Amino acid sequence: MHDDLNAIAEFAQQQNIWFHIDGAHGGGAIYSKKYKHLLNGIEKADSVVIDGHKMLMMPTLMTFVLFKKKSDSFANFTHKADYLFQQAEEEWYNMAKRTFECTKEMMSIKFYVLLKTYGPEVFNQFVTQLYNLGTEFANKVKQNPQFELALTPHSNIVCFRYVDAQLSEEELNQLNGEIRSKILKQGDFYIVQTTLSGKTYLRLTFMNPQTTPEVMDELLKEVERHSTLPNPSTSSG
């Protein structure tokens, strides 16, 4: 889900508190012409984090920390090391003054090269396609009475679960956990799980823009195929 950033910004301003946006995953939507409206209000943040390795096609690990005020990027990571820093003024090129690690590879150059080579359109196409896949899969889930969505997704992350009216919530939680384990052991799909309001959901993230509807259908079939709880062991006397 994408939060209402304008509402949070208004609250932060009223309370005079720092407004930080954790856009590690969803921040990449800023490049999508179709979905960037989900980030309305991002410009009001004091700082924003975006992970390039999640939605901007970058290798791990690559995180951007963006500040509204340039001076804050220095103040938040102030180091006192006379053997390294002799000048008090802000040196925009000296990354050691703006990071916890001090000496650090300039990872952003990889993003810069991709941006200059292909332009922002490559990110528009990538993010938009992945978000579209999330919506397409969610629609398939809605059409099948054996499945339940946790909520309508805003992005390429979809939380859903297998349901059976004859099972209790505890049994459904156990069943969905078992389904995930079986699918992982099989090795054709990789999904994780999460818990929302005490219910266990399968959490699926679309990261391959070439994922087809047929692949989605196959995954749902696999979930149904593994939807039988293991029989309790019995002992003979």
C-alpha cells in the first residue's frame, strides 16, 4: 500500500516533526507515468529513502537517501575525524562526510550510467509493467472463490491466501504455511508469507516484467494442488 503522503505531511508540519518517507520499494513509482500519482506529496518530505535494487533495476545493495535541504545531508552524518577532515565547509563531492561507512563505493554511478544511457523511460516501462502485473494477478485471485486477497494492491506486491469454509482460521493459517513450504521445496516459484490481523497470507512480489498470465495461472494451480492438510498421524494399539 502507498500511504496518503499529503495527510502525513500536514500532520508532521502541525507537530513540527521530521517527515521521512520509507520509499525503499514503492519510491520507484515516481518514474511511472501511470502510477506516480501514488506518491503525491513526496516533495513535502524532509528525507526519502529509495532502494535502487528493488524497483530501479540496480544490483544489490543500492540505497538512495534524498534530503529536501542539502545541509541536512551533511548534518545527519557528521563525523569528527581530524586525521580525515581538515575543512569544515560542505564538500559536495566528499561522500565520506555523508555516510555512516565513511569510505564507500560511489554506487550511484551505476544508476547514473543506466539513466544517461536509456533515459527515465526505461524506469517508466519497468515499474509500470510490474505494477500492472500485480493488478492482473489480483484480479485473477478475485475471480477464484478458493482465494482471498488481503487488500487490493497498489503495487507489484500481492498478499493472498487459500480459503476453505470448512476450516477454522487456525487451520487456514497452518494450511497456507504448508502450501508455501511445499511450493518452495518444489522450486518453480518463490513466495514468502506474512501475517495480517492474525491471518497468514502468501506474499507474492512480481519482479520479472516478462511474467505472463499463463505463469500466474500455473502458480494458482500449484497453490490449489498443495491445499490438502497433512493427515494427523495415528497409532495402533
